[in-house]
Amino acid sequence: MASAFGWFGPLIDLSAASFHIGDFVQLLVFVHRSFPVQCKSSKRGRDLTRTDIEVGDDTTTYFVVSLWQKHMASAVAAGDVVLLQNLKVAKYGGVVEARTVQWSSLLRLVHPYQSLLSNAVDELITGCRVGTTTKDKLRKVIKWVQQSRSTICNINLQSNKQIELLPRNWTVLEEEKPRDCFSLMEVSQLTASCKAIVCASIGEIVPLLTSRTVGDTKKEKIFISRRAYRAENNNLVDDLICTGCHLCGSPLDLKFEQNANQLMCWKNSSRLHSICSIYRPFMLYVWDESDYMPILVKNRAAEILFGNIKAGKVYSTYREQMRNQNLEVGKSLQLEEKHLPDKFNFYRVWLILLKMLLKQGKNGPLKFEIIVDPGLDIENGKFEMVSATMPCFGTK
């Protein structure tokens, strides 16, 4: 179908959207409903709200369009027939959708919904100042809505009745309450996906497989507890910190990772990774009197475990400390004479916390919140840590 305007891309049917992935198009559609979606900005990390609208035309009943501009979201309502200009078609997780960009626009052609049901097609089209191709498409969409409104519309409005307030057209997902488990044995026997809370003691930290550990024949180098108390540099920072996405926790340093990294971030609406220094995923071995269990720990959970110290702060102060150790003695003496205040050394604090956590048999239990997914392997997150807190045991 030819373009109706001198804009970017042609006016297309929704059924042809899969042939225009990555292209700019125009869409003339009927709006079923709209609902807000909370998300985070990949650049600044702040909360944003976009509006997703569920639309349809005479070729495809349901299709999703994401509106990122507030003025466009406020201008559209369920039951409208709109012309969306300069949308970009994309495919995420096998689903084709369209989204607005900075130069996108929205033109409302038919409003309110009662006129769509009561007026004739020609009467509705006459007042629209659009081109011939767009009018032809508009005619098809109006006929489709009028003929199929009993099956495609959830908007119960009559031309001889007043407009009623529509109920909320989205569902608020209530977070499932975690299950309190008495032991690790009980957690290991769970057969359904859920969150569990259990008290257990930390036994060991083992980084996931990297090129450094693949060729390492000395088993003691795999276990962090056997290296944390050594005076020499044991590459603890390099083994536990890497470059990756702080949203999904995926490592992105291809130099070390052997497994294929995810190309998209499923925790970001733009599907783009937010790159910075993160804690490399590792297995945290915990135990109690009934059993021991390896738990997958990713970046955000690792930050909680290490006293809310971010990996970037640890890495930057570690690199600065390494540079200072290589300074000449004369320069070090000059710094001492000037009595310059030292910057807060996050690396030293992190190392102290790491050593304290790994004092096997000398620490009390922590209260862990764990996501249980029986369908996954251990290393892929069958048991994944969400948070860890100090338990509070009541006294009579």
C-alpha cells in the first residue's frame, strides 16, 4: 500500500508488519484499550511510564503499539480510530510490535466511539482531511469495526445512552508472598516455582566457570574462602567483578566468558543492556543441619550480600590501590608529608566483608529469600538468591 503522506515509510496493513521490521511505517487502526507500563530508563536509571495501546484493523485483530510521548498517550482513548505516523516496527522475543520515536505523531480520525456505531461510513469519512489511500483504509477499518464489534470490542456504549466510565482495563499483579521454610531440605523438595525464605549459614563462594578456572588444576583456587586470607594478590576482584548489565546481571566480557551471552536485556523495555562494572554471577554454598545448597547469586543480590557496595566502587578503588603500590618511594614520602586525606577505600571494606562472610563455622545463619524454579539447572538458577538479612529471633 502506497504512502499516504510524505513521511517516513508506507501506510501498511497490520498483517504486513512482520515484513517491515526495523522500518518506519504508518498505521491506521482501531484502539481496543490502553494501559500504562512502568519501566526504567537505560541511560539514567530513573522510572518511566510508557503507554501501550492494543489496536486492530481489518487484517489483524490485535496488535501492540508502545507510545513513549505523554501527549500522544493522553490524546488516545479506547474506541478511537487513529492514524499513527512514523512508527518503527520491531520484534522482541518473537513478538512483532511498533513503537513511537521522537518524530512520531498521532491523528485521531473518529471520536467518540458512539459515532463509530451510529453514523454511516461515508458520513464519518467525509470530515477527515486525509488522502485517498488513507480514506480507503479508513473505510475498511470502520466497516470491520461495525460488523465485528460484538466480538472485538469490550466497550459497551450505545448512541442513545450517556458515556459510562469504563473500568480499569489492566490487571495489577500482586506479588506472591514467599513461603517460610524450616530447612534447606524443605526448599530442595519444592516442586513448583515460588519464592522461599529460609535461614542458613554461608559455607563457600565459587565463581561460575570462566576461562581462568577451566585450565586451573589446583582446586583450592576455585574456592574463594581459601584465597581471601592470603596476602598476595589472588585476582579476587577479577574473578568476582566484570563488565556486564546491572539490570539483568549478565556478564558481557567476552574475553573471559565461555557461554554465549544474552544479546538482549529482558529487564529493560528497550531490550538494551545497561553496561557498567557488576559482580560476576557466582554460586553461594549455604548449609544448615539438614542439607547444603548451591544458590546462584547475580549482581543485585551480590550487592545486598556485600553491604550494598556496588561493584564499580570496589573495582575503581582496587585499581587505584594497585597504581599507588607501584609508585616510587620518593613520591609516596611526598604524599605522606603533605598529609593528604585518603579517599574511602571501598575495596578494603569489601574485602573485610568477604572474609567475615567466609568464616566457616563461626558465623550465625542469615535469612535468605530465594527464587525456586525446579525447571532449571543449578547453574542456570534453580535456586537464585533475591536478598539476605540478619534474622531476628524473638525471646519469651
